[in-house]
Amino acid sequence: MNPMKTVKAARDNGRTLTSEWIDLVFDTFIELHGDRNFGDDQAIIGGIAMLGARPVTVIGMEKGHDLTRNLQTNFGSVHPEGYRKSLRLMKQAEKFGRPIVTFVNTAGAFCGITAEERGIGQAIANNLAQMSQLQVPVICILTGEGGSGGALALAVANQVWILELAMYSILSPEGFASILWKDSSRAAEASKLMGFTSKELLEQTIVDQVIPEQRKSPEKIAQHIRKQLIDYLDSTKSRTGPEWAQDRYERFRKF
């Protein structure tokens, strides 16, 4: 696929949302709110779910299918309190020994003045540091856009999977072209250099698995994700907490 067609597919308003994946993949879900510091960022949805008989913590970036919901969720661009909420839920999962599943779909963290005032850089950095040391399994699934540190803040995982038409990159093609050539209109040209498609990411071992999605319904894709999650967690259940942290360390040291 042409890289810009991947961008278009990843940004499509009709793309399945994190809340919809949660309903399709898991049996039950109890949403939890707030960072216990500032507020509840609707760009992050998270809570406790059941995967068969196994309790898991699920966290992901949430967007919307229409303008009203996109405004509520800030188009999936997370504020500092959203990342702090996600980290609170991850530390809770570690305390109770629950695996963590994250869904990533964001163009990037919110870069407005309110985010700067509330410490967006520190919030992302803290997520990266704390996630690297979690002593429970972490599985990240890239479902749409995966942009910059805003995406990486939920992607320091033992396994990183990507939907076939999703993307994962240091920034948008428009931003890349603006930096490289001072001309955002050259985004299509930039996209050919960036290597953000699922096929390219798999070849570079940045992701561990590509989840097929073309000509498949969300229900069929969800069934595949559910089976892969169960199989992976069953096959690795003998790992200890320190082994999960070491596995994650070794995975990211490769880069």
C-alpha cells in the first residue's frame, strides 16, 4: 500500500475506536477515572476487564466518530492528566498482578499551552520510565495513528502489535516534511522515507505482529486479537515479575 493511503486509513473517522475494541475483545469492562491530581482526561479510557477468566487492565487513547465526540476526547491528543491516569492504572495492575493491554491511536500528545503548564513532557517521561520497570506483562496494540512520544507513552511493552492499516512514527508526514524541507505539502514524499507502515515496522522488528484487517469485520479482527492475547498470556504465565521487566528492557535495548 502507498504510505499516504495508510495515513488516510489510520486517520479515518470510521475507524474502530478503543472503546469499541474493548467491547468486542473483552467480556466485561469497568471504567476507572481520574489521575487523583487534576482531572479526568477523556482522551484516555482505562479500567479493569475480563479476558475469559483472567482479569486484565486495559488502557487506550479514545477518539470519536463525529465532531462532538472528537472535541470531548480532544481528537485523541492526551493531556498530562491522561498520562497520569494511565500510569495510576498501570501501577494498580502491577500491585494486583494483572496483565496490561494498551490500545494506541493518537496523532500525538496535546501540545497546547495548558498541556505545557501541567507538565506534558514530565508526564510522558514518567510513563516511559515507570512502564519499563513494570513487573507484569504489557501488550500494546496500535490500532490507528501512533504518533511520537504521545504514542510511545503507552507502548513500552513486552509485545507491540499493529493492525495492518495502522501506522507508527516519530511524527506526522506533514510535520516531517515541514522540518526537512520547510514545506508540509511534500508529505507524500516524506511518507516514503519514514517507514511507518505495518509491513515496514515488522521488517524492522519495531512491532512483533501485524494483525490482518483488510476485508475483515471489526468482530473478526477482535476475535483474532482476543485469541492472540489469550495464547500469549497462557504461553508466558510461568514468567516472574523481574523476568517481564528484563524482557522489556532487552526488547528496547535492541534499538
